[in-house]
Amino acid sequence: MKNLAILLVSALVITSVGACVPGPTTQQHLESATWLGVVGAGVGALIDKDNPWRGAVIGGAIGSVAGYGLAEITQRAAEEAASRRQTVTYHNPNSNEWVQADPVAYDNGYATVRTRTWKDRQLTDDRYLRVPAY
């Protein structure tokens, strides 16, 4: 019964946090949150030897929030690069992660922006996003 209560409270917290995020949720947001949630659940289950289900729920929640946050930062960098019409770079000195967005093309009110993410000088993500050009 206690595990069910923990699971329900965790689901409620995750849903509440997700509902408070401003802006549209894109496919990239969903993919990043899903993949990092799955990885977090696996790691959490391995770490919590006494109760792997609890570890999986907590790890999955943390991974999902982190994945959504990374996708949101990438999306904001792309939108800012499109509106400024120049390269935008975000850096997190705590984790040594970089996000760089370069506008590539403008077409019918939209911009194609190349976003790249690095962690410790290693490229971890490279994709093209189509965002509105303000």
C-alpha cells in the first residue's frame, strides 16, 4: 500500500511539473523526456537494491524532467538564433555542457536552425529544427 501511495504521489508531481512548463511541447521534448526517463528508471532500479521499483520510479522521474529541460533549452536557443539571425550559444559551467544554434535558412516565415549539444567537448546531439522566424 505504501508503494502504491509513493507511485501515485510521484505521478502527480511529474504531471504537475509538466503542466507548468510554458510553450508548446514538441516531438523533440517528448523523445528526450522518454529516453532519459527510461535510462533514469534503469539506473534507479540498479542503484536501489532494497526496492528496485522505488528506484525505477524516482530515476525515471528525474530522467524525464532532465530530458525535457534539455529539449527546452535547445528549442529556446533555436528560436533565439532565428529571431536574431545569428549564432546563439548557451553554456552550463556546472555540467560543462554547451548548446549552439546556427540559423541555416529562412523560408516562408520559418527558419531552419542547426542545433548542436556538447558535453565535455564531445558532440552529443546534432539536429536541424524548423522554428518560426519572428
